[in-house]
Amino acid sequence: MTDFVNEPLDKKAIDQINQIKSAEVVVGIPTYNNENTIANVMINSGEGLKKYYPALKSVIFNADSNSDDKTTDVINKTRLPKGIEKISAGYAGIKGKGAAIRTILEGARMLDAKVCIICEADTKSVTPEWIYNLANPVLKSGYGFVAPYYIRNEHDASINNALVYPLTRALYGLRIRQPIGGDFSFSNGVLQVFTRKKYWIEYPDINKFGIDIWMTTTALNEGFRVCQTVLGTKLHDVDPKKEIAPIFKQVVGTLFELM
């Protein structure tokens, strides 16, 4: 069995990576029970890659946290534009959003990606333009880390608006409006930092919902050029079973640990 602390990728994923060898753009999509939305996210991501970066070798990389619905079946059946590779991987160890993203990060590092994009699997409003808006600041303008800027209802994203954004702005001096937005992109240099094993041991909640604030804060404090990109409206697939208490604890706990 794979030791996730030391090796977040399973053998199937490693074999697929070795076959592809390298990629310039990696779009990572962590999933858990997203059968209703994952095809839409993959199709729009694929169309964005084909439309805006046809000359670049691109991979859509899924890491699934043992979904017990038809998510993996949908992923396997979803067709992407010709020339765009697809990897779907599982992983050992603790299950969570951050652990799935770590699997994607490690895969993108092995592929030596110029830019890695993270897209949430439950987003209903994603468009091909999201790929361009996230990738272009890295590829064309030399930014290390790109955070999202969404148009949202004033009552949406309460943890972000009431606590995470004002604290991040006060502590680090930049107006990153959505430091836990969920959709990000970053350069190969940032990717090398994000895959340092020490972080994943030191901050256990980044394996779960602490991942977004950790990525934003780490990029800010490692001295990378950071910007935000307008993505328009953000609409989620509503999950009535999702509990806010552990999310709050993991996000805020990570925020204070990093502080």
C-alpha cells in the first residue's frame, strides 16, 4: 500500500504520467460525489484548452476521494477534445479536498507543467473562458499565483467575507478578495513549493478544507507575484449533507496556524 505522506500518487496514476511524460498545462479537478457536475467542468475545461491553447500539450487530471456515486463512471465516459490527455487517479491515506489536490500537485510536478489550474468539481457556472482567465496571467504576464474573483450574493461565502478576507488583507497587505475561492492557478515555481512534504505533515488540515487558504497564504509569503482574475458568477451544486462546522474549523484553524 502506498504511504501517502511520502508518495501521494498510486501506481495507476504514475503509469499514466510516465506514458504522457510531460505537459505544459495541467487542469486539476478534485472530486467527491460530483456525478451531477463533473462532466460539465471537464467539458468546459477541455474546450477552453482547445480554444485558447491549442499549441500547448494539456492534461486534465482528476483525483477522486473514493466517491460512492457515479462520479468515476462519468469521468471515464466524458470525451475531451482531440489531443487533450486525461488522468483519473485515486490515492492512499486520509481522504479530503486537500489530499486530492496534493495528488494533482504531485502529478503536475512530475509532468513539469508550466501552469497548474485547480477547478472545483461542483461548479455549475464554469465556462471555457475560465481556463484562459486563470492560465494567461501565469503564461503571459509572469504571475506566480492567481486567485479568483467572483460575482457573488452578499450573503454567500460568509467565512471568506467575515473572517478570511479581512484577516488576509490586514496581515499580508494585499486585497485578495477570494483567498479561499476554490479555483486557482500557479506557476511551476509555486508548484515546487506546494509539493514540499514538510508542509503536509506540519499542517494536517490542509489535507482537507484548509487547503485553499494555505495555498494563498504560502504564495503570498514565499514572495511570488500574486494577482486575481475575474471569473464572473460562481454557482455551486447544493449539497444538503455538507456540514459547515468542520469546514469552518479547518479553514480558520489553518489560517491561525499560518498567522
